[in-house]
Amino acid sequence: MAEQAETAVGNWGRWGPEDERGTLNLIDAKGVAAAAHEVRTGQAYALGLPIQREGAPIFDYRGAPQRLTLTSQTDNMFDDFPGGTEVGANEDVLVIASHSITHMDALCHVQHRGKFYNGFDASTFRTHTGAARCGIEKIGAFAARAVLLDLPRFKDVAFLEPGYTITRADLEGCAAAQGVEVRAGDALLVRTGHLDNFRAETSAGREVPFAQAGLGLDAVSFIREHDIAAVGSDNSAIEVIPFDDNVFLSVHIALLVELGVPLMEHLWLSDLAAGMAEAGTYACLLTVTPLPVTGATGSPINPVAIV
Amino acid sequence: MAEQAETAVGNWGRWGPEDERGTLNLIDAKGVAAAAHEVRTGQAYALGLPIQREGAPIFDYRGAPQRLTLTSQTDNMFDDFPGGTEVGANEDVLVIASHSITHMDALCHVQHRGKFYNGFDASTFRTHTGAARCGIEKIGAFAARAVLLDLPRFKDVAFLEPGYTITRADLEGCAAAQGVEVRAGDALLVRTGHLDNFRAETSAGREVPFAQAGLGLDAVSFIREHDIAAVGSDNSAIEVIPFDDNVFLSVHIALLVELGVPLMEHLWLSDLAAGMAEAGTYACLLTVTPLPVTGATGSPINPVAIV
Amino acid sequence: MAEQAETAVGNWGRWGPEDERGTLNLIDAKGVAAAAHEVRTGQAYALGLPIQREGAPIFDYRGAPQRLTLTSQTDNMFDDFPGGTEVGANEDVLVIASHSITHMDALCHVQHRGKFYNGFDASTFRTHTGAARCGIEKIGAFAARAVLLDLPRFKDVAFLEPGYTITRADLEGCAAAQGVEVRAGDALLVRTGHLDNFRAETSAGREVPFAQAGLGLDAVSFIREHDIAAVGSDNSAIEVIPFDDNVFLSVHIALLVELGVPLMEHLWLSDLAAGMAEAGTYACLLTVTPLPVTGATGSPINPVAIV
Amino acid sequence: MAEQAETAVGNWGRWGPEDERGTLNLIDAKGVAAAAHEVRTGQAYALGLPIQREGAPIFDYRGAPQRLTLTSQTDNMFDDFPGGTEVGANEDVLVIASHSITHMDALCHVQHRGKFYNGFDASTFRTHTGAARCGIEKIGAFAARAVLLDLPRFKDVAFLEPGYTITRADLEGCAAAQGVEVRAGDALLVRTGHLDNFRAETSAGREVPFAQAGLGLDAVSFIREHDIAAVGSDNSAIEVIPFDDNVFLSVHIALLVELGVPLMEHLWLSDLAAGMAEAGTYACLLTVTPLPVTGATGSPINPVAIV
């Protein structure tokens, strides 16, 4: 009974009891081919923010990413080899939180009442070996048709007010105004303008308040009914902060845990939005490329959108 | 005079004295659009190997990549928030060499006689702040048309003999046999079968000798004359080991330093090759997504090829 | 009732229900002063092995310790300051397992049946914040009188046979033969010769089998009855491997969990043993200096013994 | 000639051209034994500050130290062994700058005009392998008699004014007032009260200005003429900030580079000072225990002083 109740949650069981990819199952190769054929300019936009200690949106508990030098011109590693004294190699080591700056949440990132997406138990995650279920390597890199909804443009503001809750009506109105069709298996990119504001404020040496515009629970139905495969946004958590319904991570629970929708956070969407406006389309071909770290709960990403 | 001599090296100066992107300048949005329009099946292939301590091609001096847990179900981080006791987040920290497993070399990765690509001095690399010139963030993520040359299939072997030097004639013969056109601005993917052999030997508990098939200096002219934008292969160094001409990193010097061609190493090309054979094409749309770490000399990557 | 049963385990409750220092409570300042006054030569011996990737006893799952350079002579960090162009600083970052090479186990290192020393629940350890109870910072650095029992010398062998179980009779016989008095609050240093063998075998390029001589359960009564404050040895786990009584970590359970005795592993005792033999004493003044990392389960150490 | 001039610098050449230990050569076992015999109470004081992200004196460019969990109660590492299901181990990985919080500077930490102590060339430090000369492992752990000069007590203030330059006369006056004899081979511990002020201000949520009381160049003669073996203080750089003589790191250059005196920074001296006042002595037995990381430029330490 309890089992049955559980499998009734969102998309749990929809792709079988062993599924670990969630709504990425909705991506269809034909749809990707169609998106490729609709490419207009061939211009590619990288959606990852610079990875560096300063000027990036970083949560303290994750630590700032560190690039350390592994080898440099001071080393004489190759001196014993023919020609080795004339050549040198520079290499780095990165110490980086999986959820640093621009990143993707794996389906094991958040658990609710002890369960991940599809009812997998939270105890399947172990400290040393990581996620046995729904790790980022189960998602892998993928391509999808993507639709960008540029809400600040739609609402004629520079950025949505911090704390503004994006509704289903906002998404529908914006899509209609942009004249873009949302299809099953699409990735949905929601621009709030948060990072533009973050950059402006940070450059000016001002603290950025944590409140952010983002999706509310009402918007989840838009994602569910359109069978969206993945959602990305230019804010810290996809969802509005303070959290909707006054429940911590309420939209993460609805999207990541219940529906199995992987999330992309801190995407830099403003250049893409400008390019799309110029190209006269709000659909593009998107590739998302998490590092396939076995057992990891997420990965920094640098997606590419081709308009 | 010395200056003039320098600018006569390979592609130095070709895109101006400040250029830090090398042959990536050859990529043209129209060519990318054309590649997108030629997509056949829409099937996407991820080219990154699993990132893990065991069973991966790792050089000792780089250390094995480590996934460490930052937060787990044992933490009660959100207990003070509404609903916070019912929700938890798992996160990781990665400690990973920039040139781990499947990765891209930035143009500052190798210096020859104290110079990087375009004549930038090796001293522009600093230990603490990294590369001031030709760092991986100057490359960024990009899309390109890519051509795969499947040499083992062309030569009807499971994998090229370790130490086999791939020649220009091999590349031309393979392209002709495959019926694929190589265009300016293409990425070139060269399959040697090395990783297939590595996996088989490693699974069987056997040591894999370091000798590998790869490009020789003769093959460089193919890349130069076809104006290839980037080169990737399924071996450790793109180039044949032992090194051609008995000069340490001789092909890296020719490609990375002299021509400014970014390199992708340890690409998993076998699934892509099989998919291409089935789709009847050896061209695809490729996106390459290094993490934009400021000042880094390379990045792990997980490129996506759409056939 | 269950509570009462719990407090009957070993030293649980002996220093109150909130105690997190275990047998370190047995150290008495007067005893330390007495040990200082008995110092003979003033010669100091460092007991830590070199911390490096190669030639050190490292368990794979902990990873080899890494020293990475943070700043070097390539950096011009101080150029903007008066005299700054003439001065430079080299610094490192260490990535090191807390139980690397020569280290100390905090009392939270091992749990048995869900409990740490003194009955603290294993769930008091959290992934992100570490040990709330019995972390290494609760031990802190300390001084103690220490007695070295040099078993290979006692038994006239170069090193104890791998897998040899050290008994109470061995310890008593060795102490008697050495003419050394064991006092309450002493640290006990047990030399097995394992590291001498490890070094010889490793230098010769041979694999060292994992079996090691070490303390058995029978020897635990010696430690308990003499009210030993801390135990160190020159092997990997203090205890014999394969484990005594065929129970995994059986002596760790008895010493660390039940008695609250902090353990020091991979101590280099051979130079100290030789110095003591020459000085004609097997007692010394020992200082043990774990890094006070808040919430950590252990720390690399480099103790100093003054003979 | 140039060679001769070089060897005339400070202590360069004093212990031979290959010496890498500097003034630690001044420590004499007999002096250590004498210090041991003069121990009064046997009370041990740990001089290391807590190692944690918050509330510690950390320089941004070094990054905050991180304790990450390697294994925890969520892992079932030992399940396959006899008794293994009933036992678990918690372990950590530390990512920590060598010069974090309470630490020791190796003699290769600072170079002046391209030279380390004893004239070793700055180029002997390499990024990958670290210091070939004067690394921390050449210092090793050591014991010494130590004298504490408690300047705030001497001057009857809570802490020395930030930016106050401690002179030779201050040190002599304080030693005389305290009635303590300074001997050749002693470690010198200079209390400024900076950390007391740092803690108070930090607890109150206030920023601590970077200016600090510390040694000036005038005080260097005190150290040289008394043949001090090592110097420690409770501030960030031993020396006064802003730097004396308006030369960046001027006292580091004089002590570390010219005289070969290893430095200990951010020592917590206040509890020791109180204990000494009570015991009626300002001399103690000190052990300093840097981690012997091969090639490292420094190490976090947690010295123990026995009064």
C-alpha cells in the first residue's frame, strides 16, 4: 500500500522502477534532429559563468573553487627525454564543489522524506562511494531542443524583482508573446535577469540580497503538462527565494524529486537571449555536458546553445 | 627581427598578435548551421569517459580524481527552516587534475623554447593566478562540424598497433574510404582503438603498455592544409608514443604551439563510430564544453556529438 | 536499563557522561614533570614518516597525500609594494587524508554497534560539519611520559613475523627485560619492526603483504590494567592483521571504543629505539600534536620524543 | 667575489654551504635536557588555534581550510568481513594551505633577490616537486628551550597597539622585568596580544584591521646576538605591519633569509603566558612539530609548551 502510494508520486514509476534519468527519457532523437534542422544562424552561446574565486555567485558552505598549479615552467619534467629541455607543460588541479557556480543537479541531489526521485531510498547515497542511484553519471551529457523564456523582456524590466514568484501564467504569456512553441522533450530556459543584477551589484561593490525571482509551485504544472525534459535558469535555485508556500526547497521537491526533472542553475542566459531576439527565434539546439563523475550529485557545466 | 622570425612560426600572427584562440577562429557560424542541417538521426553521443579512481586512464603524477562528499543525509542543514526537517541535499567536492581522463588542452598547456602559441612568453603563466594568456577560458565552449576518421575500421583491425605512427596518407585514405568531406573549420576526431584495448586489458587485470598509436608529424600537414579547428583522439596525447622524430611531444609542439590547434584527449569514440556507421555518415555536429576556469591550462570535458 | 548496560562498557562513564578525552584524562601534570626530570640526553626524535606520494604506507581508498604549490617565484604578488619586486613567497596547499601515513585516531574514528566511546551515538558525526563528539580537537596536543617496548630487540629478530599476535606476556616480558617501569598515564609505544620491513621491501621494489604483527585482544588487558593513556605503534592499525578473534578491527573496538584510548599509527620508532638503547632508558618525554581541526576524526602527526 | 659577498650575508655559510636548517643548528641536546629538568608544573599548553573555516585568521588568497568527510557511518566498507557489519570508520580529507592559521615557515618560504637562506637559488623551488632546498622536511620536528616575552603584560596593556614596532629595548626590558634568562639555542616566543584582540573583535562581528604590532628590524639584533634558534609570535607575520623600514616583509628577509631563523605564526600564547605567570617562570620546554611534507614550504603546527 505504502509502495503504491509512493509510486503515485509525480513521475515515479513512469519509466519503470529502475529508472534513474527521469524526464530526460522524454528527449527523442527525432526532436533533436528537428531542432538541429531549425538552427538559424549557427551561432553558439556558452552558458557557463567564469569559474573563479572572485565575482562569482558562491555559497560559503561550498567554498570558492580553487585552481592550483600542478606543473609549470619551473619544472624540468622532461629533461631526460630527447628534446625534453626545450618543452614544458602547464597543468592544474581543480578543487571545486559539484554545485559550484553554473552547474547541474543530479536527481540524487535532493531527497524528501527519505526518498529520491522514483522512490529510491536516501540511504543509497554513501559518503565514500557516493550515489548508487541517480548519480550524475546516469544523466550523462545530452542534447535537446530548448526554449528560452525571457521574462524581463516580456515584462519590460531589467530584471524581475527579487522574491518575485514566476507563475504558470507568466510562462504561458511569455511563450505566446515570443511566438515560440513549447514541445514535449524540450529543455526550458527561464531568464529572470538575476545574474545581470548580481553582476552589476557586485561590480559596484554592493552586497546582493539573497532573495531572487524564480519559479513558484504554480509554474510546476506548466513543466509537467508540457513534458519538459530539463529546466535551467539564471538564478541560484531555479525557484523563487524566499521559497514558495514557505516550504524549504519546495520547487526542488516538486521538480527534482517528484517529477525527476534535472535542474541547471546559474546559467548565463543574457547573451543567448540577445542573440535569439536578433535571430528571431526563441528555440535553439542545446547540449548539456555534466562531467560523468561516478556517484556524484551534480557537476559544473558549460552548456552550449546553438541558435 | 626576432619578432618577425617568431611571427613566421605556423599560425603565429595569423589572427593578430593578441589572438588566444588559434584555429578556433576558423569556425564559422554558417558552417555550424550547415552541420546542424545535415544532422541525420538526432542521436547524441557523449564522448567523456567515466571519471573515477579505478579503471580510468590516469597518469600517476596527476593523481586520481577524487569525489568527496560535501553534504549528505547525515546533515541537518535545513532543520531551522519551514519544512526543512523533511528535505536534505547531497553535494560533492571534486579534486581533479585539469588534464584528467577525457580533457581538452588549452593553448597554454605546452610551451616550446619558452613560447606558447602566437609567441606569448611562457612567463605569462604564473603559479598562483595561472595563465594570463591562452587559458582555457579564452577557448570557451564551442560548436563545430566534426569529422570522425575511424582508422581501425579502415584498416580492418580491432585497434592500431601500439606505437603505430598515423600518416597523412592514412588520414586521406580513411576519409576517402569513408566518403566524408573534410572542410575548413571542422573538428577532426581520430579513432585509433587505443581505449578499446585499454579497457579490455584493464578489465582482464593486465597492465597496458604506454606505447600508443597516434598522429605523427607527417599528419600535421593534413590538419594544417584542411584548416582543422580542433583535433581529438581516443589516446593519451593525440600523437604517437614513442614520440615521432624522437622529440618529446613533437606533435603537441607542431599542433598546439605552432598552429594553435586545441587538443582533446581520451575521447570515447567507439559508440559514436558505430552510430555513424549505422547512420551512413562520418560528419556530425560537435559541441565541446571545457569548464571556463579562469587561468586554467585545460579542463575535463564531456563533448556531445549529434549524428 | 539499556543506559546502565552501556555505561558498563570499558571506561564508558568513568570520567562522566560528557567526557570526550578518554584515557588522556589519566595524564597527570606531575607525571609529565617527573618524566621531564628523568630526561637523560635531551636528544629529540621525530616519529613522523615523510609525507609524500611515493614510498609511504598508503591505503588506496585514502588517496596519496598531495602537496600542490599555491604561490611561487613565478608570481609577482608583492610588486605593488615598496621593495616588493625583490621578494617572493612560496606556499603550498596540502590535500591529505586525516589518517594518512603517521597519524592519530580520534575517539570518533571508529564506531561499534552505532556507538563511539562513552556511548555517544554514531549519528553525532555528520558529513558536512564532522564530529560533534570526540573529534580530534577534543584531544588536542598533549605531553606524556612514554615507554617504548622494542619487541624485535626483545625477541632478537629484525621484525616480528607478519601476522604475529602480540600478547600480554610479550609486553610484560619485554618491559621486564628492558627494566622499564610502566606507570599510569603513560603513552605506550610498541615497536614491531613492520615499517623497517616495509621500507626494505619497498626500496627493493617488492610488494609488502598486508599481514602485520600487532597487538591482540589479550594485550588489551595490559593497557587497561596499567591505565595507559595512549598507544602508538609502527604498523598500520596498532593491532595484528589478520584481526584477532577473526573480528574486523577487534582491537580498535576494545581500545578506541570501549576504553577510549587514542591510537597513533605508522610511528617511526626505530631511531628512537636505538637512541634509547644507547641512553640506557626506555622511558621518554613524548609530545603528540594532532592538528586541531574542528570536527575531524584524526590528524597526521609528527610526535617528538625526548630521551 | 660575488660568491664571497653572498656568504657574508647573515648566517649564510655559518654551518657550511649545504646547510638547510639555519639557526636550528644552535639547538643543543644538553640545553634541551636542562630545559626539561627545569620544568616546574608539568602542565602542557597547545599553541595551535582551531583549524576551521570561521573565526580563524585566514588570508583570502590561501583559502579557508576544508575538512571533508572521506568515510562515515553511511558506508558499509567492512560488511564483507567477519564482524564487519557492526563496525564503521569515520575519516576525513583535509584541504589546507601550508601557511594556514597556526603554522611554521620553512626556510624556503621567502626568497629575496632570487636567493633563499644560505644562498640557495630561488629556482631550486619547482611547482610540481616543491623545494629541493630548505623544505619543511629539512627542519623536521624539534624540541627546544623556549622563552616567552609577554609584552602586553610588560607594558600593562591588553594588547599592543596595531602597527606598534617592537624594538630591541622592548625585548630586553621585558626579559629583565620577567627575570628570565635568554640562552643560545632558545626559541623566542613574543606575545603581542594581537590574537586576543582578533578574537574579541571577530566575536563581536567587527572587522579586524590588518595593521598589527610585531617585531621591527631593530629587534633582529636581539635575536642574532642571543643566537635564537626559532621565533614565534601571536600575530600574522612575526613582524610589524605596516612593514618596518617601509620594505615589504623586511623582517622576514632579515630573519628567514639572512639569518635562517624559522618562524612560527599565529601561535596562541595567552594561556601559556597565564600559566607561566602562575608557575613563576617564563622559560619552558617547547616541541614544534611541522608535518614532514617532502618539498613543502611550511606546515600547520600545534606546538606543545611544557611549563
